[in-house]
Amino acid sequence: MTVSSRNGRLTPDQVQSISFPPARFGRRGLDEETVYSFCDQVQHELMTLLNEKASLWEEVERLRRRIIDSGDPTGARPEDAHIQAVRILSNAQQMADKYVADAQDYSRQLTQDARRQRDEVLAEAKKHAGRVLDEAHSRASRAADVMASEPGSVAGGEWRDRTAELAYLRTFSEVYRTHLRAYLETLLNNVEDWEQSEQASLAAARAELPFPFPSGTQGQSPPPAPGPTSYSSPPPGSSPYSTPPPPAPSYSSPPSYSSPPSSSPPPSSSPASSSSPSPARLP
Amino acid sequence: MDVQRLQESFARMAMHGDAVPLFFYSDLFLRHPETRDLFPVSMAAQRDRLVHALGRIVSDVEHVDALGGYLQDLGREHRKFGAIAEYYPHVGTSLVATVAQFNGPAWTPELAADWKAAYDLIAQVMTGAAAEDAAARPAFWEATVVAHELRRFDLATFRVATTEPLHYLPGQSVSMESSERPRIWRLYSPANVPRDDLTMDFHVRMIDGGTLSMVLTRGLAVGARLRIGSPVGTLTYEPGTGRDVLLVAGSTGLAPLKAITEQISGLPDPPRVHLLFGARTADGLYDLTDLEKMAARHPWLTVIPVVSDEPGYPGERGMLHEVLARSGDWRGHDVYASGPTPMVEATVTQLMALGVPRGQIHLEDFGWSEP
């Protein structure tokens, strides 16, 4: 959610009247993304205000000194030159910090998206596998029943059982293979789509690369082009002064403690498949 | 030194927020460009750290005794960043210039003298501790990756070999830097007791957008070089209490507890040990196979895997603190817990509600040294 007034700045009123949507079904609390995105916005606004304040203050100091040194109001003293250099270096450092923070945000979002998609794909695959198994089983059972009750069958009980079993297995494997093939093809298509969109977003991201110098000083670099896709502009969360990377990731968290559980049952590659046979590992 | 005057001048400066450390570092780098190389590209986190450390020192400046340990740690920890004694006066000069800049007309020669005296005292304690430390151990250990295994797309274990022996207590942590991300240090726990072949195992989970964890999980190959800092931390095994042991591990918080388990296995008369190992999903129990092997070898060890977010999981389901509440009477146990902070907090609360004395619960406390 991006709250903004006409000039794009956040106002105290907006902060007071903000309301967050509840989390998606199956999760506790408020919708995390909205909350974080709003926090980013507040942080950005705070940084802007603090920076404005700092530069105003510097201006006041400069003017104050000028009055004190009014013996020679125009001559710049070496002290002023140093302070000016400090300011220039500080600006450059802030710019560098912003680029690093943006890159980090971008990578964080990509990873989060990838993680979510992975969970969804695996959950979906598991559900799908379950359905396929059920269907294969019921169709194969029918085939076996048909075979077993085939009129005119002269063979004895054991032979009939074997034939029924064979029919069951044949049908089961046939249904299963058909589904598997269809499913893999869908997956492959997804991967191709994904690759294409990634290429597009990479191209867009490159076009959007920060352009740190006033035009002219780096004639050979193209000016930043407005990106053609939705990936082109930095996401709302990419505040330039976003929080430092999480400290001490040594004991990284199972997300269960830091965030509400995801709504779709997470995938399993565990022995949970004892109840449903190995095709649960289909993906 | 007039402490109140000093603190007031600090408060006046602190009002300017991030502009203060920004000025300080720019001033330092302009006067002494060689110091820039001690810091990472992005200085945002560094500035917060400086403000935090300064605030702590200034608010306690009249109790130098209480500050002593903190400053000594600070001095020792700065060795691995390449901070050498001759840089300390440079920092002092820039610090005084910064306070002067932000005190404007309130700045006086007396204040300047106060600040200089205070800084000299601090620098003396820090460099003293650093020099003492330098006599005992290197600033950092060079290490080479000898094995790396991606256990899940975001979970890896790897083994490094150091060139010099690194003495640590099982359960402690060491900070680590990769040449891929210079000047970014993060703490990790060796998952083993110190070995004769100087190898150490580490468990890393990738943090989304995490600067170093991403490199350590997915960007490390055999042969990669790492730097390792001095061991820190107090999550170490206390032998001889006569009590049995409960280990509560969330995700890669397992590493220090695995080292402690290994340490216990070397005792002549090991206590009974229960190890609860929790993750969100079963594929997050990345080291369960190895733990089960250990449990098969050692009759005194029971491993209980716990999964919180996977309804179909056949074993223990729930959050670690919920499971430990229903899985035994732990009042007579020494407990060691490691994992994400909310997990550890929930565990402590639960254990105390169950009647385990706080003194029997051991946690990690990095103190200031959180990188």
C-alpha cells in the first residue's frame, strides 16, 4: 500500500488514519506486506525529513559563521572548504548506501517471491499428485472389477485374480503416466514463461540502473530510460535508507516464529508419504 | 573532566541524527583516506553502530569501571577489521571535529579538552586490550572451504580448514567474512568440537536479501577463502551439575547444540540428553540423518524432531515450546536453547512456567559483539 498526498509526501494525518487489511486467509494478524511497505514509507519520510533538517542546519551554521567572520564576508576560509568536502563526500556515501540498500531490497524481494512460488508450486503439485493417484486407483479398480467379472471367462479363480491385478496395474500406470506427462509439460511451459519474464525484468532493471553523474560527465552511458515493464521501477519497499541487514543471521529463523504460517500447507519431502506412496515426490 | 557538560554537548549533537555519524566518517576519510578501506561499501549499518556505541560510552562515562569490559571487547573485536593503534588518534581528531561542528556556538575550548580527555581514555583501554590480545592470537584466521553441501535450496552446511589452530569452546560462535563481501562480518557457530585437523563445520540458512548468508549458502565452492574472527559467546556446556540435559534447537540454531552434544559424547559418564530439533517443515530438519546416527551410537541421547507447519508430518507437530511442554518434566534438567530470538524467548517463558529455574537455562548472549 502506498499512501501519499498530492506532493508524494507522507503527512501525520495519514499515519494516524492508516488502516491495514487483515492477513490473507489462514494467516494471523495484519497483512504483512502492507505493513512493511508502510513502514518503509514512514522510514523514507523520516530520512527525508532528517536530511532536510541536517542541510538546513548546515545552512544556518554557514550563515552564522559568515556573520561572525563579517570582516571578510566573501572570502571562503579553508575550514569552509573542508566542511564543503565533508558534505560532498557525505552525499556520495548516502548515494552509495542507497544503491546498496536498493540492490539488497531487490534481492530480498526476488528471494521472497521465489520462496513463496516454490511453496505454492510444491503444495499444488502435492495436491495434484493426490488427485492423480485417487483417479488412477479408482479407474484401475473399475478395470480390475470388469476383468474379474468378465462373463465367459473359463479360467480358474487364481488366473482371474491375476488378470484383474494386471488390468489394475496397466490402467493405473497408464492414467498415471498420462497425467505425469501433462503435468510436466505444464511445468516446462511455466519455466519458459518465467525465463522470459526474468529476461525482460533484467533488461528493464539494467535500463533503470542508477545514473550517478550529471549528464555530460559520462557521455558514453545512456540516460536512464523509463522502464517498459512493471519491474522497471524500484518497488515501493525499496526505501533508500532501509534498515541494515538483519544482524547475526547465525541462527536463522524457521519462519514460523517470525511470520504467521502460510495458508497453503507447505510441501513435504518427508516420510509423510507413507500414507500416500512415493508419487507424492512427483515434482 | 566535567561529565555533565560532556553529556550535554553529546545530547546537542545527537539531535542531528544520522547527519552526525555521516559527518564523522566523511571527516575521517577525508583526513585519512587509508581508513576508508576498513569499512564496507554501505555505511548505513556502520553509522547506527557508531551512534549506539558512542551513546553507551557517553552515558556511562563516569563509571569507567563498568565500561572497561565493554571497551576491551570493542578493542579486541576491532583487530579483525584492521584497526591498528595508529588509527586511534585519527578517530579522536574526527570525533572532536564532529562534536564541535554540531555544537555550533556552544562549543568551547573547555569542551574540546573534555572530549579529548575522554577519548584518550577510551582509546587507551581499547588499544591496550587489542595489544594484549595480539600477543595471544591472530587478528583473524584464514580458512579454506573443504566441503560444501546445499541441503535445501536455502540451507547449507560447509566445512572449512583453518591454517592456524583456533581454540573455542563448543557452543561459542565466530565471526566470518568472505572475500566476496569484504568487511561484512557475521557470527556463526561451529557445529563440532575443535578437531586436530583444524576443520570446523558450519550450518547456514539463507536470509532473504542477507548479504553474507546468500554467499555462504549458494556462493561458496570448495577452495573458497574465508576469514574467521575470535570466538565469542557464552552458550557453553557446564559439566558436573549432576543434572540431565535438554537441548532446544530451532533451525540452524542446531549448530552450537550439536557441538555441545559432541562434547558430551566425550565425557566418561555422559548425562542423559534430549535434543529437540525444530523447523517449519520437515525439509528444514536438514541435519536429522546425522543426529539420528548419533542417537543410534549413544544410548544416552534422544533426538526429537519437531515440525510446526506441516499438517501431514508424522512426528511431533507444533512450536518447540509447545512440544517441550508436553514431552517431559524438565525441572531437573540443564537446558540449552538456540535459534531465532522469538523461539528462544518462547522457550524460556515456557520452561520457567514449567518450573525450570532460570539459572538452569543457558542462552546465547553476544553482548555488544553482535556484528
